[in-house]
Amino acid sequence: MTLLPAYLSALAAKPRAAPRGPGAIEQMRAELRELRDDLDTLKTQKEIKLLLNELDEEKKMRLSLQVSQEPLDVKL
């Protein structure tokens, strides 16, 4: 489910040469914005993974409660 390894390998494949010249600062700012966006994407992916794990735990607890409640329903 995770795209992290593919995403990181794609980042590693990008050449990161030190910019020089009049547009160097703008290029660095653009690269910084891109890196911040990449970081936000990774954080979002991590949050989604944590929420999915939490949801799985809730499902397990619900199923466990349903199974333990079945004998009580039969007695009533």
C-alpha cells in the first residue's frame, strides 16, 4: 500500500546540482517549495497509514465484542 520506497527512489534519482547565476536563488526557492510539498505528501501518507491501522484495530475489537455477545443473545 505504501508508495514510500518508490517515492524515495524517485527523489534520489533527481540530480541536485548547486545552482549558479542570476536565477540561482529563485531556482533554490522553487526547489525548497518542491521539497516542502514532498515532505507534506510523506506526512499525509504516514497519517493515512496510522489511521488505517487504527481502523483495523477498531474492527478487530468490534468483531471480538460481537462474538462474545452472541452467547448472550441466544440465552435471551
